[in-house]
Amino acid sequence: MTNKNFTIERKNKITRLPKRGHYDEKTIHSILDEVLSCTIAFTKDGIPFQIPTIFCRIGNSIFIHGSVGAGYMRVMEEKNTPVNICVHILDGLVLARSAFHQSANYRSVVIFSHAKVVKNRKKIINVLEELTNRIHPKRWSDVREINEKEFLVTRIYEFPIESVSAKIRTGPPIDEESDYSSKYWAGVIPFETKRGKVIPDPKLNPKIKTPKYLLG
């Protein structure tokens, strides 16, 4: 499978520390697939807005869902509104020998796109299944089916990855050469997101046991 590079242009070009920039599909997709939520930014009447939401990636597009009554949903349908989508993963705190060089190890992706309303019923169901299984694998087959009322008030948006870049920092602190012989400790404190113990709903029928697929 070819690892395609996205086109580098003015809006997606990494100008600060460009060696940390990545434009290849494999890197960008791997970061997107590790994250559950993103932030979608847009402007309306000159006012900036940001919406945090759960998403999924299918092919070279990002998908989100929401209510047909949500104001931000309507905004994104107006005049082919341009949007900016951002995700990031904090991998560690980088403690340098000087405050100036304190940093973080991270992986981030910034996408430039436009919203497209998904209208095909089969595609909507497929996206809802993917979103549900993104929250937890196998969940779609262990929930009540969506009914017609729920279907009619749900809107699915597709955001083609039109222009994109990833930026990644790894490794130890990068200090001034003269600071390496100083008395101050330096290093990295790793960060990772871990799932906790399952907490049953207080209203759960006590006869229903936690499924094994949720305990892994």
C-alpha cells in the first residue's frame, strides 16, 4: 500500500521547527486513529467558535454526528463554511535545565476542510456503527438499534481531509550546551491515557452482568 504524501501549501506548511512536520498519510492516519475526540473550529459573523466532539476516520475523511437542531451544525452547512480540525496526544512532559526550554512530547494533526452533509441512509448507518465502535469495539452489536425518530434528528457530517499536517516531538530536552554541566535535573515524564475500571449504571438491571468485551 502506497504511503501518499499530502500536498504542502501555505496553510498547512509547518514553519516553526519544520523537521517535526509530517505530511504522509500513514503518520497522519495513525494519530487520528489513536484519538477519540477532536476540536472543530470555524467562524460565524466574525466570531470564532470551537466545538469538541467525538469523531471517526473512514478512508480520507473525518466524520462527526450531532443533532439537526444544533446551531453549529447549521453554520457548517452555510456557504460551504471552511473549518479547521485539530487533535493532539500528550506523550510526555519534557523538563529541561532552564525554564526557557521546558517542553512536551506530543503528536498533533491539523486539518483544513469543509463540511459535507451525509444523506445516504446506508452510509449514515455505517458511520454511526463506526462511531459507536470507536467509543468501544464491539459495542454496536450490543446496543438497541437506532429507531426512526432518532435517525431523523441525527445529522452526520463528512470532512474530507483536503489539506493537513502532523507535528511530532519526541526525545529528551534540548538544552543550551552550557547548561548540560549545570546542577539541575532534566528528563522526561511520560504521559499516557489509560482506561479505568468499568462503573455500571446505578439504574442497571442487577441481573445484567458486565460483558466480557468491556473488561479487557
